Amino acid sequence: MSRLFGTDGVRGVANSELTPELAFNLGKAGAHVLSKAHGKPVILIGMDTRISGDMLENALTAGILAVGGNVIKAGIIPTPAVAYLVRHYNADAGIVISASHNTFEYNGIKFFNGQGFKLDDDLEDEIEDIIVRDIDANKHITGEGIGKCLEAEESALDLYVEFLKKSVDADLRGVKVVLDCANGASYKAAERVYKDLGAKVKVIGNNPNGININDGCGSTHPEKLQKAVVDEGAFMGLAFDGDADRLIAVDEKGRIMDGDKLMCICASHLKKQGKLPDNKVTATVMSNLGLHKYMESIGCTVDVTGVGDRYVLESMLKTGCVLGGEQSGHIIFLDKTTTGDGTMSSLQVMEAVLASGKKPSELSDEITIYPQVLKNAKVREDKKTKYERDDDIMNAISKVEDEMEGRGRVLIRPSGTEPLVRVMLEGEDVDHITKLADDLAALFEEKLG
């Protein structure tokens, strides 16, 4: 791992790249940095269902205790639950052990601050600097200075479930839903929330064994959910990813509703209620043209950020926007919580759909999603950001933009990690935009490869 912290924490193959030694050092360094401001910091740890979770949890815990920090172990619980519980327990930080939508052999470590937001870049940099420079943050304290594991007075899962139930204003009694928990962190919480609210619940992807997280199920593999919704005659299907911070929905016809469509539905509902400040939402450059056109049609504007929920959140905090997210289903309701929460998002979607008096498919059909084609052009690493200086490339891009004006768009994104330039086109005719994307990608390779 060239840089320890990526856009979503530290990730790698467990016990190979993300080793217990690294986890121990992250625990030490993290508690050391936090101790400067908080004396003896209290750190909450939660994790998903991966087999490597216990190993990393214990290594992190040992590191934190070694430098005098205290630990609350929340066990298997969604990532957004940690963001909520650090506030409830008045902890100084939270740590999530999860690799989100990735397969089981990967794992990750992500920090939250005491307000439930992802740790500031400067604190991440300080933690990383300690590890990269191999600084011994261990004060080798003894006696009563050593940290300990604290017993929470209340069940972390119970607290989180109650928090979710209070976040929704809808009557779900008798509503038939299918939940796909990805054999991940939501496998207990989501079912409990919906059953407590009176819904008729069918659950799949709720038998984790340590190695089946995201395996042919969840938000990245909704095929089983689509079939189950139709077979059960359900009102909707709701799929989460491994750490349950994303949501993908399925209408009663078994058709997928991605994050863009769900944001449109929720924005319309919030606007009608007068709960959408400045009639504004936040989305990334990868959001579909259909989202922009729908928002315009209901009198809303869209703030556009770079790709990643971190950038969406940064923009929302600056502007006061309460709804933002990504196509992937990572949606933030900032008036309710501090990060993307798949189960909470599903409740807000259910509220919006039920309040409309329409079927999910009817609302979905009101939003036209334009086909997207993404091509990767292989270029030299030192040239991938210099395409704007090439007249032939810029003229070709301008020509395509002129041809698609009002009916599509072009997005060029140099990869942050690979010698690639990503060429994305959106338009009405998939065959046509595929040819245009192929031609542009070929030109990039010819000129910059």
C-alpha cells in the first residue's frame, strides 16, 4: 500500500497487506494522536462479519490499550452504527473494521471522530506519519496507566435499532419487504427495525459465516433480491452492502433502483415537505444526467463534487445541504446522521414512496436514467493528467460534446491509482455513445500511451 490511508481508510488483503502488526500500530498511533487532545481517549470499535475481523479487532485493541486508551467493543454492527454510537457513548473516536463491498479476504480500518464524521485529513496524516516513519508511539506505561476494555451499559445493537426507528415517519404495518443483508453487518439490525415497525419481512443474505459476505448477494449483486421480490409479491426490495452504508432498491416488478433514482425520489418528498434547504441536493460528477434533468424538472439544483462520499459530505457541511449521495447507493441524510447509512436510507425511501401514494415502479419510471459507457484508455503515468494540453484530444472532446449537447455528456477522469484515463459518455443511444467512447479512448492511447 503506497499510501496508508485512502479515501475510505486503510484497506488490503487481511493478514497479508493489512496485518495484525499494522492494526496494532494503527491502534497505538491513533490512540497516541487522540490522547493529545483527550488525555485517556475512549475508542469504540465495530466490525462486519469477515473472518479476519476478530484478529484485527484484538490487534487494534491491544495497540490502544498499550498507550493508555480505553476500548468499547461494539461487536458486529454496521459502519453507520459506529458513527452514531460514538456520539451516544461520548467516545473520543470510533473505528470500523470492514472492507465494505469487497470480498471477504479483504478488510479495512476506518476512523471516525467523536462527532461521528470521518477523521480529519490532518489527524490521518499524523497517524500515518508515525507508522511510516516507524516512530514508537508506545509510552511503555505500566500499572494503572494501561488502558482497559469498558463494558457499555446498554446494547450497542439495541441503541442503534431504536435510533433508526425514530428516524422515519411512516406506517409500515403490513407492508411486505424483502431485505438482502449481504451476509454482512446489517444481518441483525435491518430485520429487527423492519419487524419492529410492523412490516412483513423476508430476509436473504442473513447467514454470515465469515467468508460469504457480499458473495453473490447484497447491493453489488442484487439478482437474488430481484427474483425474491417478484416471487414474494413484495412492495419493495432493499439491498445493503457488507458494512451496510449503501442501499440499492428493487421495485415491485423486480427492477433495480440505483442511488440516483433513490435520491430523486427522496428529494421530491423532502421538497414537498419543505425540508430541502434551498431546494438543493449534492451529487458527484458520476451522477447520471437523468438525475440532473429530474431535479431540474421538480425545481431543484445539484451541487456537483468529486467521486467519493467524503467529498459529498464536505460539500454538504459547507452548504447546509441535507441530501447527497452517489449512484452506488451511498446516500447521506445530514439532518439525521453524519454518514451514509443503508438501513436509514431504506427507511427514508420507504417513507417517500408510501407518502406518494404510488407504486415504486411508477415513481421509478418518472426518472429517465441515461445509458453510461465507461472506457479505460491506457496511457503513460506521467502523461495522464496532461491531455488538456493536446489540441487533437481537446478538439475531439469538444466535437463529441457539441454532438451530444442537451442529450448527453462527456466526462474525462484520470485515474488516481493507475496509468489510465477514464472516458465516460452518457447519452440516449448506447451503441452510438459506445462508438464515440471507443474512438476517444483510442485517441488518448495514441497520443498519450
